[in-house]
Amino acid sequence: MSQSSSTPSHAGSSQRAEEEVVGLCRDLIRIDTSNYGDHSGPGERAAAEYVAGQLAEVGLQPEIFESHPGRASTVARIEGEDPSRPALLIHGHTDVVPADAADWTHHPFSGEIADGCVWGRGAVDMKDMDAMTLAVVRERMRSGRKPPRDVVVAFLADEEAGGVFGARHLVRNHPGLFEGVTEAISEVGGFSFTVNEQLRLYLVQTAEKGMHWMRLTVEGTAGHGSMTNDDNAVTELCEAVARLGRHTFPVRVTKTVRAFLDELSDAFGVPLDPEDMEETLVRLGGIAKLIGATLQNTAAPTQLAAGYKVNVIPGQATAHVDGRFLPGYEEEFLADLDRVLGPRVRREDVHADKAVETTFDGPLVAAMQSALQAEDPVARAVPYMLSGGTDAKSFDELGIRGFGFAPLKLPPELDFAGMFHGVDERVPIDGLQFGVRVLDRFLDLC
């Protein structure tokens, strides 16, 4: 998109949205929407009502859907210039993982502004994108600037626990909300990685690993702790968990990872060996945490439980594991798990979901590249795979092609990956404002 295509009124609208986005982000952070992984969702209803109020104020007709008391999502449709064209979905989640205020420099639900950033739980995961979407939509509605096609905006509950009470509920119970939608954008993509002064890569998520959150159980013989016991469930489980925690799954290069490595090879001017990525990951700095786990399946033990008294050998011991598999490698992953764990361990899913992957091509991708370059001339959009998961898995059930595109231009020194679920989560104010400008341009082009 050429600079000349940005009219004065467009520039003025973008400026007003830039001014508003910071306040919207702070307001959202101040609503404690911590998701504890059970039926409770404190704050999600309040967040849904806040979002609905912001949308209704500019003439939209948002609907709130409550899947369980307090677990609420907000959806609205914006009419485009040509409603006959396939529609675009912009979705974000309003829930966040819990935070302990004692660990933070600034209170995690204060929305504090310090050091040029908005601080708080959800600042990057993902109330920043929620705020950018609200700011752009509100200003476009005020100025009467319709997008080229219909745009559905969805602000969802429960993403941090798999989306059962949010995206999955809407997809399975209210699919008509997404009538005509063929493509979507959401979180964990569109952020920058500075290679040098002449090149900044913006990583667009086109794939994400599948998940098996699982419970492992071993049955043994209960008895007195003072006696010998060759059938101790705790011993058997701990040995199995230790084997799994130390196991290295084989490297498997998917098409998305291959494309990303090719882009990195070109950017760094050196060939990259997927089997020997240690030096490359060092050069990637903070985003190495996002990239490293996309080369193989993973299984991380996260919880252990057994017994009720120190002098009683329990008859059962359990563990929980966060398992993630690459697109196309679920069967191999499960077979490897069972082999490593051994026959004494019973494995059952607590929550399972598929891997998703799409290609990095088409008019939507071109619109991303053009919108980024209009604001950052050294920008290059590249595909990558997310090691975690998003609500894109739910919308894939409706045949909606999903991308992670929440544009942020970041300072090279910021540990962006460390912000996700980490202490002192924060987003640069100028990054938010950059994202507003890019998102606004993107809507004109898509």
C-alpha cells in the first residue's frame, strides 16, 4: 500500500484510535479475568459487558453469550462495503492466567503505565489485541469507514483452559454467528524480531501444535511406611515421570517450520540445520522460547500427587503432563509416550485438541505484508508455528482459516516470549499504537 493511499481523514482516525487504545488496554487489564481452569471465571462477565458497551456506544449491536454462570463472550458483526464477499473474523480472549501480586513490580491488575509500557496480566496475552481491535472498530464506526467486507469481532471467555466455555461453545451452539466467515486473525503473531537495521521479521502464526493434557496413574500396593514394599505406586510413577521428563523426542520439520527456517537462513545469510539449532536459537534471543519447541513433540510433567500421611504407602499415585504434538505427528507422539511410560502407567486425557496448519499465501497474507511495510519499511512477514494453542482450533471446525496476526513493533531487547504467562507482563505503548495503525490499514486491504 503506497503512502499516498492514506488520506488525511484516515490519518486523523488512526491518530484518535492510537490515543484511545492505551486507555482501553488499561481498562481491560483492571478487570480481573483470571481463569483457574475450573467452572469459575471471575471477571469474564464484567469484561464481556465492558466490551459490549464500547461497541454499542458507536452503533453496533453486540450480543453477550453466557455458556455457564459468569463465563461470557461478546460477538458483533460490522457490515462491509460488499456483504456478498466472504467475511473476516477477528477474535481475542478476555481471560488471563492467574497472577500473584507479590511477585510483580507493579500490581498485575492495575494497568500501570511505567517505562513506556502498560503493565499487567494480559498486556500481551491478549488484552493488547482486544484493545487494538476495539480502538480501530470504534474509530471506523465513528467516522463511517466501512471495511471492504463484513468483519465479525469476538471477545471470548476461557481460552486459557481450552476454550470450552468460550470459542468451542459458540462454534458448537451458535455457528450462525460466523456465517460466511472464511478467514480469521488473532493472537501470538505479527510481532517483530529485529535482524538488523535493514530487516525486521514479523512472525505470522500459520500453525500451532496440538495438545494432550493428560493424567498419569499408577496403582500399587498400599501399606505401612515402615515396611518394605516392592509395589510402591509412588516409586513406579516417579520413575516413569522422570523418564518422560528427560526424553528427547525426534526432530520433525513440518512445512511451516521449514518455511520459517528458510526465512531465517536468508536473513542470517547462513544455512540452518534443524538437527543442530543451538546456535541459531541463541541468535533468536527471547523468541527462541516460542520457536525451540516447534521442532519436536514435547511432554512436560507439571503436577504430582500421592498419599495422605507420611507413614502410609498409598495405593495410587498420579501425575499431570502437558503434552504437545506437531501437525501430522499425533499418532507417533502417543506411541512414544506409551513406550517411554511403560505398561504400569495408565494414561488418560484431561483435555485434548488437534494441531492446525495453513499455508502462508493468498490476499490476506498480502494485506498483512502491505500493512506492515506501510508502517515499517524494513518489515518482512514470515510464517511460523506456535508451540502452544489458541482458539483457532475451535474455529477450524467451521472451516475458518486462522492466522496469528496481532501486530506489534517491539524493541529488540524486550523478552517478548517471557511476557506470556510470566511475571511483569507488559506491552510498549508505542507498540500498541503501531498495532492500531497496521490493523486499520489491514482492514482497508483485506
